[in-house]
Amino acid sequence: MIEQLYLYFSLSDVDIYNVVSKIFSVLVSFTVPFSSALFPYYGSAYGKSEHDLVSSAITRASKYSALIFTPLTLGLFLTSRAIITLFAGQQYENGYTVLSILPLFALVCSVSPAFSDLLLIYGKTVTILFLNLISVAVSLLTIPLLWYFGLDGLALMKGLSIFLSFIISLYVLSRVVNIKLDKLALLKIFSSSTIMALTILLIEHVYYSRFLLPLYVAIGGTVYILSLRLLNVLDKQDFLFLKQVFGTKIGLIISMTLYHHRASGTN
């Protein structure tokens, strides 16, 4: 449906949106290995009718999902201008506002990869079909956005589709499995991501150059990891879960990077 809406725009605008979509799809592609790692874990628990285990896994998986995708989406939002001009060319600079809109909706849904395959596991095929129709409905209902915002309106339409699909799928899942989010951990992750974002904004304000994108990424990533360690986001139970889902080696690497052990002070 969104492709048919290209008729509202010039060929240059369509070209810009196609470039933006490709860049955004790179961010979305990071969710694939995450979902693939969780699928057998969820499937095994569901097959044994251990719904409490699925529920506890959702709590931790959503935490790790936010841990990964909150800084990624915020980073894409903050560096959209540098990214689109560096990788696509200076002629696409006008598209950076479009590229910055999509991550805002992805940020709201930063925990969604933790739920991506659960509808399939619980046999909610009708819901999956309904979610596929959401984009068409959103496109029809939000066409006025194109008249007022142009390409930015098209990005808003796609973002709203992402957001509504997530909310509906979350509601359906909550009817069949108990969903509890670790609000304190999510708050710490968002706080760490905000500190990272403010750091990048400050650096870009002092001196901006698209060629400094690797520096922005390196500094932002370092600040984010240090903030996570300072706030003690991961605990020992997280380490055990990471080993079960991702394997011992990958789980160890993640935990050593993000887990800050504080001495208890006992003998």
C-alpha cells in the first residue's frame, strides 16, 4: 500500500524514501538473530506447557531487547544526517528528517523483538494475518499526513503501523501468557541511552562532520556501556539466562562487558 502512495511524490522523493527504507531495514535486521535465538527456548517451554517459564523468559528477554535496540534506535535518530550523507551521498541529505522519524517509533517498540515469534508459537495465525493488514488500514486512514508533511508524513504512516502492530500483538499475547516487564531495568537502560544521546548531541553541537560518524559511534557506545555498568543493569541471573539462550561463549562475552560486580563487603 505504501508503495502505491509513491504516486504522490516526485521521482527524487521516491528515491530518497527508498534509501531511507534500506538504511532503516539494517536496524530491523539486527532483530532477526535475537528472535532466532529465543524461538527454540520459547518453543521448548511452550511444548512442555511451562507457561510460567515463558513468562519469566519474556521478562528477561524484553530487558535484553531494550538493552540492545534502545541505544541503536536512539543512535540512528541522532546520527541520521551523518549516516544518510555518508553512505548514500550528499544529494540525499534532505531525507535525514525522514530517517530520524522511523527510529522514534522503533524506540517505543524496542522490546518488541522479545515477542516476535510468540504469536506463531501460541498458534495465533488469525492475529498474524490481521497484523499484516494493519499497514493497509493505517495507510488509508492517515493519507492526510501526506498532504501536510510530504515524505515525513509517509514515514509517520509507516511508524504508526509499526507501533499499532506491536500494541495489538502485545494485547493478544497478554490474554494467553502473563507478561511482566522489568520496569526498573528498563528505566536504567533508558537512562543510560539518554546519557549516551546527550553526549553525542553535545559532540555534534561542538563540531559536526559526517566523516566523524565512527567517532560518534565509538564515544556513544563507550558512554552507554559505562553507564550500564555503573547502574548495575545485569545481575547473576541474567548471566545464567544469557548462557541458556545464546550459549556459554556469547553469554560470557556479553556479561563480562556489561556486568559490573560489586564486592559485598563480607568475608
